[in-house]
Amino acid sequence: MSLVDQQPVNHMMDEDEVIITADQLVAPVPAVNTTEASDKPDFGPLSAKDLQDKRNEFRRVRVPPHRLSPLKRDWLKIYSPIVEHLKLQVRMNPKTRMIEIRTCDETEDIGAVQKAADFVRAYCLGFSPEDSLALLRMDDLFLDSFEVKDVKTLNGDHLSRAIGRLAGKDGKTKYTIENATKTRIVLADSKIHILGTYQNIKIAKNAISSLIMGSPPGKIYANLRTIASRMKGRF
């Protein structure tokens, strides 16, 4: 064999020597220490007291002038549930005419200060302490406020007659709406405040709006009876 014929063979042998097999690419796997893997930190659940901010939460509720005298009479009924059950601090500031509420080290519930503010606000709107206390005991109760003018623009005697239709003789119409819808209603001049669940507030608001628009009370009573029987059958 000549020298010319041997050159391609040597060239092929050099290429085979350069090729890297797959076994040479696999890196050695380091041994896993089982003791280190088991030493993971175990974080327990946080309590509600640990979740709250170190700073004190603060709320102020303005007391209208016509509720100052009832507030002095019912102060113990308002003070007791806020301090004893919600573990909050509360005081009446006579200079600013505001009730001030704040958290302290003994406060356990994060939302307690907002519940107390809603409770005091309901009382300042005209609800009795017993009705307002339901806001602290139940989580699905809300306050809704609107004016007669939001439904229909009325002035003078027309506005007075509309408010009279809402109340009824000796408060009969208002009590009927309250009992049928399981709500509490306060008529404060041309403002109307409703306390109850979302669905019940909606039913009471529709009945009040119909009275403002001029519907006769007898028709409203018939609709409320139907709604009341339907609600009893649901429960």
C-alpha cells in the first residue's frame, strides 16, 4: 500500500480519538445527607393576636347633638360590651363630641375595633342599644342609609306626607315592614336608616321606595305578607 492510500485511514483514526462518549458527560451525583434534609424549620400557625400590628388601631365616631342625652343615659350599655367582650379601650371626648375606640394588649380579634365602631355608629344613628348590639354578635348584619330625595324629589308638604306614609298611624307601617323583613328601621327627618342582613335590607328598601313613590299601604302589606310567607317556607 502506498503512502497516498494510508493518509485517509490515519485521518479517520484521529477523528475517533476526539469523539467524547455520553458516559464521559455524566457528572457524579453528590451523596445527599438525609439528616440535613430532615432538619427543615417547622413554623406553627399564628394566632389572631400575633397577626395584628404592634401599633394600636384607632377609630372615632362623631355623636350628633340630639344623641348626647341618650348617650349619657345608656353609656353603661355601650361601654360594657366594648370593654368586657371585645377587650378594647373606649372613652367619650366631650370637647370634640366623639367616641374614641382603640385596641390594647388584651385585644384578641383583629376586626374588633371596626365592629365596635359600627356598633357605636348604629347607636348614634338612632337604634336602641339592644338592636345595635346585634352588630357585635352577628357577622352578616349591615347598615344602610338613604334619603327620601334619593328615591323621589319632594319638597314641603309633599315630603312631610311621604314621611308620614312611611311611619303610618302610631308607627304601624314601619313596624309591619320591620317584622316582615326582620330588620330595624329608623326614620330621622328625611333620612332612613336600615339595620339587617343584605337580602332583608333590599326587601325593606323596596317597600319603603314604593311608599315614597305613592303606592297605597294596603298594596305594600299584601306584598310583605307574600314575602314573609316565602321566607318562612325557606327556613
